[in-house]
Amino acid sequence: MAIVQAASKSGGFGLKFPENCPDGQGPVGTDESLLSQRLRAEIPELEWPLQTILGGGGYFDDKQPFAPDTLVVLDFIEFCYRSIAKPIQGSFHSFFKHHHLTFDDQAGKDEFRESINLILSRNGLVYELSKNGEIIRLVPDVLQEALARSAIKTGDLQLDRMLEEAKQKFLNPKQSERAIGLEKLWDCWERLKSSENPSNKKISVAMLLEKAASEIQFREMLNREAKELTDIGNSFHIRHAEVTQQLITSSSHIDYLFHRLYSMILLLLRK
């Protein structure tokens, strides 16, 4: 990745992996040996310098472009964000012909984040480097508004925590984590259904729906939707793991089911 290579050459990783002046006057660049050791320890699938070509070891070997797995690259971006800082040139050391460096940690991270997100956006990738240095998955437009809301306050602290956990899991780039987010959301659904009358879930659901819709026809529609959502949780491999249940293997199916249930939960909570 050109951005990372350029940052290393300019001393952008010198705050965390400093190449020090032989006269003991502080950092002058990036110690790529230290950088390589830490990278291999945290992300064993990657090497430094970054490998972009496979083959070519023999005279007749064909060289093939190489790119690591997407999730490995995303882990690498997070690693770089944690490590980077903007180098600021200080005094010039004429004997060694180098500048001594100081660093602006936040400025370096902000510039790196802006560059990475520009690349991700221009290439139509559904990821973004957040301000806290974590890669998040961009959700479909129809979900953006709902998920952009601040933390939900229901009056049930446990339900609040469960909803926030489900949302954060759903935003994870890894599909396995997003599937867990879907599972957590169905757990929220089951807890919400008993919120009005903990001893009788059927009565509790009826009370919730009556608050959500005074119009009989709309309330009947919501009642059908509530039953179908419960059936989905029981029929698919979401809340249970029986061999008869259907696995959900498509990312778009996870999006659809999460949006469908999250919309229902928000409607009921608003009332």
C-alpha cells in the first residue's frame, strides 16, 4: 500500500518504532526491523515490506499479483492507525545528513484516516476507518438513519446494553461477528416482548402492539409481523442451533433480517 510505504519512509512510524540518531539525539525515522517484528506478531499473515507479487523466484517463474485476504488488510489498516504519527522535522544533523524528528500523533492519525477513507470510498468498498481507529462496515442506506441514532434509552438498562451490543456487532466487518449481532438483536426482541407483563409474554406483546398502533388494521398487521419475526428466530440458525434450522450464509440476508427486526423494535420503543 503506497500510503503506508510512504509514511514509513518519511518517518511516520518513528514515534512507535523509532530509528534513533547514533549520537543519541532522538528519532530520525522509522526502524523497519522493529515495525516488521511487531507486525508479524500481531498479524502473522503479513510481512514487511508488504508483499504484492507471488512467484518469480526462478528464471521461468511467472509473477502474479498478490493481495492478502480482505480482513487481513483491514486488520493492517487498524495496526497502521495505532502506530502512525505525523513527523515534524527539527534540527539538521550535517554529519549524518538527517533531520531529528518530533511527532504530532493526532495529526498523523487524522491525515491517515482521511487518505484511507478516500481510497475505500473511491473503490466502492463498504468499509470506513472510524475516528477511534476501528474499521466499521458501512450499512445499506436504508439502515443508516436508524443506526445513526444515539444509544437507545428504554428504561431497561439490560435491554439498552443488549441493543448497543447488537448494533456494534452488526457494524463489524467480519460476517461471523455480524451474524452474532443478528443473534443479539433477536435476544433483544425476546426481552422486549416480555417487558409489559413478564409473567405472560402473549399479554405483554398485545399491550406493546396496542401502544404502538391504535388503528385496528395496522395493529393486526403488526401482530402478524411480530409472530413472523418470532418464527424466523426459531426457524433459522439465529437464536438456536438445532440441525433442522437453516443457516444464514448471505451477508445481504443478514442485512435484511437485521433491518426488519430493528425497525420493528424501534417502532415499539418509540411508543
